[in-house]
Amino acid sequence: MNSPTRYAEALLTGMLGTFGLNIEYVRAERNSLYYLDETGAEVPVLDLVGGWGSLMLGHNHPEIVAHAKKLLDTGSPVHSQFSEHPVADRVGEVLNGIIGREFPGAEPYPVIFANSGAEAVEAAVKHCEFDRALRLKSLFEQIEWNVDVAVKAVADGSARLPDDTSLLPGDVPVPTTAEEFGALLGAVATHNVGLVGTSPVFFALERAFHGKLLGSTQFTFNPTFRAAFTSLGLPVTFVPPNDAAALESALAEHRPAALDVEVVDGRVTLVERPFPVIGGLIVEPIQGEGGIHALTPEYAARVRKICDAAGCPVIVDEIQTGMGRTGKFFASAHIGLLADYYLLGKSLGGGIGKTSAMLVRQSRYRPEFELVHSSTFAKDGFTTSVALRTLELLEAEDGAAYDLAAERGERVLGVLRDLAAEYPDVVLDVRGKGLLIGLEFADQSQASSPVIREKAAAGLLVFLIGSYLQLVHRIRTGPTASVPNMLRIEPSIHLTDEEIEQLRTGLTDVCRILRHQDALPLIHP
Ligand code: F0G
């Protein structure tokens, strides 16, 4: 089964081994992963983690597999960079149709493809900065033009010299000669050039998860993933979710002004221009890894207003929540949060491919970005076509898949709520929407059972529970790194009633064990 020498993440695999979770799966279908027992027989395990959300349609969906096979069998080009890509356009068209349906009246959103969620996050951040740099450039061009106009107006006597220099820092005297006016313009230029080095400021929410690459990990709140790499990334300001006032005041701290001149009533006058330093705000409509916490519609409405007023683009990270997982294609549609950027990943690859997408609102889109951003594998022919087939399956029959996600999700949530009602001492909370669900166990760090207590204190209780569910009930659930007592459940839309009952049976056992502090089955499953 497992070879004794490991080269690929030996530490991690070893840690999984201490919980009996280092199982090699040999086959996957629908909601099941299969391993082989000692006799070589396949043993199914109900997979409720589904690739951390990448399996909306389950493992190896037959129509996606058939489509992939056809692409390969017919020699369809996989790599054909620098050529026409009608399939990628079609993906963009389908996504735009969905945006138009879920956000009536929305502008078109051109799409940039990437390979992973984190990469889409970074493409969006990069696009925000590219846009900011171009806005800065036009601001400086405008100021240069205005200075030129003012100098000429003073020279030909059509404008008088400024009589107020109070906008400039320091005691700059009011100019009385052309020379002093030149010095004043020099001070204006120095002030403006001084602003150029100001780093952009990005905002994210506490508990956020946006990936683990150099850039994106700085937008991920959990210090375990971020702290060691802070010196390599952008400074990100975290604000509490669902607190509009906190966002407003955080944005208000970043309002530097460039100085410009204007000829007003025959006099050269110093004026302030907003200097763009705000990079953007990134949010998940429902925080996934951070513990299944939803943003409210009230907050969404305020975010849009506050960000519009501050010129702050809103990046909505739907990598986990999108593709219909919550009952609508975009979870942000539940709360009416119109984004400047939408990010998709995970299930966009149909469970067999790796792809992601960044959609940018037309009025913010900088087409020149296409000339400075690319990746060897992004928008490849194979994965893009698989993504299109996936979208077609989701959109079929008037989006029946989304209704199914909502209905299956409610059914799972119903089971979990039953348990919470029956075991209020054990289950702290049940949260979720559609098929993005979390069950939070009550703190066990004061438990009477030493095994349960110690594992809880070490933040490892969910691994112990996960191991029990897997080894005894053949159910795979997931942890969230940020909420130590939470089991994460993100199954496919094809979850059956029997599978949901299997989950009920497993979790009922877990609740009984925790209530009776009977750790034996946990250690010797
Ligand atoms: N954004 C969100 C909201 C995510 O949940 C994830 C990944 C990413 C970005 C990064 O995507 O892994 O393809 O680079 N979330 C997984 C999780 C890993 O644990 O929920 P990636």
C-alpha cells in the first residue's frame, strides 16, 4: 500500500498516519473514494470534503470524463498559446450570461484565466495595481498639463500669481515673482513625487482565506499561513466582517492628496486631487476555511457604497462559494453584492482539471493587462473545454443543479440541526448555505476524558473525530485550519438520501461518544 520511503510531503503524510488517515485511494466515483483492503477488495468511503469544494458534480462525473476522453481521442489542441480561443470566449459568454441573470443590469465582465484559486486572487490584485498605476499616470499627466497652462497664463499676464500656499506642507511663502512661482511649482512637484512611493493599501476581512502563494497568503488571515512570509508580501489591513463602520474608518485613513494648480477667476490657485493609494478590498461572501461565516445583505449594501465613495474596487472571491455551491451560481447574489472582480476556481475544472478565472467589470478593465500577465498553462484548450462542459451541466434544465445544491444542503443542515437540538452540550453550532456547511463542536478542552481533553487542547479534536468517522463509518469530512472544532462538509450535488443518513449515523455516534466522554472507540476504532 504505502511505500516505506516517502518523498512527497512525508511529514504531512506521517501526521495523517497518526490518525489512520494515510489511506491510499485507488478509485473515485460520484461521492465515493475507494481503497483496497488486505484482501484486495475495494472499500468505499463517502467523501464529504469533495476536494475542498472542487467537486460540485462529484468524482469523475461520467459526462465530464466522456468529454475529456473525446478531447484527447480527437487530438484537440491542449497547448496553442497565441491563437484564437473560441472555447475560452464561450466560457466567458456563459459566465456573463449568469452574471446578467444573478445581477440584473450588470456590465459585461471580460475574463482572464489562471490555473489555481490563489493565482486568480493574485491576478485580481495585480490588475487592481495595474489600474492604479495607470490612474496615477493620467493624474500626473493632467497635473503636468495644468502646470503648463498656469505658467503660460502667468507669463502672458492672463493670470495672477497664487495668493494662498497653505495646502503645501511647511511655510512656503506666497510668490511675488516669477522665480518664486517657479520655486512654488517645484515644491508642488516634490510633494507629488513624494507620494509616488506610497505602497497601495489592500483590505481583507478577519478570518479570510484567499490562498497561500506569496501574494495571496498575505490576504489570508490565519497567521499560521501568513506570518512567516509577511516581509515578502503586500501589507494588508484586516477589518472585521459585517462591520461597515470599521471598513469606512479604515479606508478613511488613506486619503492622501496630490497638489495641482488651476486658473480660477484670473488667479493661479493650488488645489488638491485625490491620490489613489487604495488597492482594493477582497471578500468571500461566505467565509469557507475561516469557519462558514456569511456576510449579511446589509453589510454588502454598505460595502458597495463605502467602496464606491472611496474608489476602492471590490474583489469577490467565489473560489469556494461559487459554481452554484450555495444554491445560486454566485453566493454574492444571495446578498446582492455586485463585484468589480469575481474570482472562480475549484469546481470550474469539473473535478478533473485545474483552472480558475478572474472576471473584471468592463468599466474597470484594462485590456493592456493581457500584455503583461500570462501563464503557460492558463486558458489551455483541454481544461477550458472541460470548464465549458461543466458550466453547461450546471446550467442545464434552468439551473436545476443550483436548486439541487440548495435542496441537498437543506437536508444535510436539517440532520445537523437535529443533532444540535439533541446534543446541545456537544454541538455548539451548525452553519452553512447549500452545500457549504460547518458543524462546530463545543470546546472540549475541559473534558473529563483525558484523551478528548488533550486532543482538544492541542487543536486536534477534529482530526480524532475525522479519523473515527473515516475508520468506523467510512465517511470523509474535513477540518478548517482556522476553527479547530469544526467539521467541514462540502459534498457534491449528487449526495443521496442514504448517504445523508450515513452521515447522521456517524455523527450521532460521535455526539454520543463526546457526551459520555467515552474515548475508547476514538482511540481504538
Ligand atoms: N480563495 C478561497 C475562498 C479559497 O477557499 C481558496 C482555497 C483559495 C482562494 C485558494 O485556492 O487552493 O486553488 O489556490 N481553499 C482551500 C480550502 C484550500 O481549504 O478551503 P487554491
